[in-house]
Amino acid sequence: MVKFFKLLLYILLGLVILAYGLEWLYTHSYKHPVNPRNKVSWLNKLEQKKYDYALFGSSRCLNTVNPKQIDKATGLSGINMAYNGSNSFEIKLMVKQFVDKFKPKEIFVQVDDRFDRERNDPTSSIFWIPFIDNEYIYSEFMKRDSLAWYYRNIPFYKYLLYESKIGLRDVSLSYIKNNSFENLNGFVPTNGSLEGFDHKIKQLPDRQNIHLSEIIDICEKENIKLYFFTAPYFEFDLNTEVIKKHLPNYKDFSTVIDEKQMFHDQGHLNAKGAKEFTKIFIEEYF
């Protein structure tokens, strides 16, 4: 019986050591990636430099504004930090961490039919979990995720729980496979043209978004110029006057492009459309 308990103790001790070892390895891979698998990890890899401007938002910014095209036309230095699925919560986290590290002169935030969403997006907020030891990130997760304490204090728990998103596959690929966004300063073009579609309508409620308000506060505190904008849609009616009412320095570009062949789908421009919209963006802001 004594031998059995000793063996059990050794097994448990071995599992604990293994959990701490894997926790360190996975977290190190996200904080010091060879080939970042997502924008959050990329932010940690980016070298310290001075950016004139930065772009934030969901895929409707990621696939829409090309900073390399802007920089070539203006001589400025910019970056697109938008990524798929971001709600205002994830955008706020990205703005805060980017501002703390780089202090850009100007920030542009794309807002749209997700303006009323204050909840975190489960598929995009996951990428922040490897960085839960950051006090600001941890405090924000504690407000809306009941598992936040466990992410931070139980070794390897978060990686087991979200194996399909931040597990072995992504950790492995971060060492061997290039990503799609580094070469174009964070911009990712899409191919193909819109075919079938239905005219869409969405009415936003008339209220402020708490996370966007906090972004305004962050930029005011750091004396950074902040602009909000809505990227083009195709056949999509959105009451953007609500957004304009609640956000400063807002510009509605939702209808500036109406050629069907410029769109990948109703909410995303293709590469040709993104090139055209970036020209419009340059004329408006630079």
C-alpha cells in the first residue's frame, strides 16, 4: 500500500512538473514567436519603432485598408492591427496594448454593425488568454469570463481547454509556417467577387458602447488623435447616424464603393476594392 501511494505521489508530481513545463513552452511560443499565428502574438514580436498611425477593427478593416499603399503614397509609417472576429472588447485590448508599446500619432478604428456589441467574441478573445499574466488583460477578462482566474493560476489549463485554437497545432506552426499578414504590415487581401446576395438592413440601438468610450479615454490620456470610420458595404442599410452621434471624428464610408466586382462578399472588399478604398482613405485623412 505504501508503494502504491508513493507511486501515485510520483505520478502526480510528474504531472504537475509537466503542466508547468508545457505552460512555459506554450506561453513562450506566443510571447516570442518565430512566425506569429495571430495579431496578438505578432504585437509582442514587433520591434520597437515609431508608428505614425495604426488601424484597428475586425476583418472589415483587416481586408480593407492597406498600410503599405498608404506609406508609399505619403512617406508615413503605419500598421494594420485588425483581426478576424473582433468586437469592441478585443479592439480595446489591442488599442491599449499597442498604445502602451508604441505611442502612435494617430489611431483609426473601424466600427460597423457590431457597434452595439459589448460582449467579448469567444473565437477572437481566446488569442489574448496566453497573455493573461498582464494585469490589464487579466482585469478585463475577470469582468466577463468566469474562468479567468483558472486561466491565470492553473498551469496549462487554458491550453487544454482551447486546444483547437491555441493548442499544439498553432504552437507547432508558429515555428515552421509563415503567416499571411506580416509582409503587408498587417493587411490581408481577399480574392474573388461577390455573386449571390440579399439586401440587408440593420438598425443599431441608440446607445454608447462602453469599450469604444474607453478607447476614447485611452487616446485622450496619451494625446493621440483618434478617428472612427465605417468601411464599405454592398447593399447593406445601416443607421450610421447612431454611430456618428456617439463617436467623435467619425466618417461613414459605407456607401463610397458600389461596384459589385469590388466586393468579396457584402461586408468585405476584395483586393481590387481594397486598393480603391485605400486611395479614398488616403485622400480623406492624409
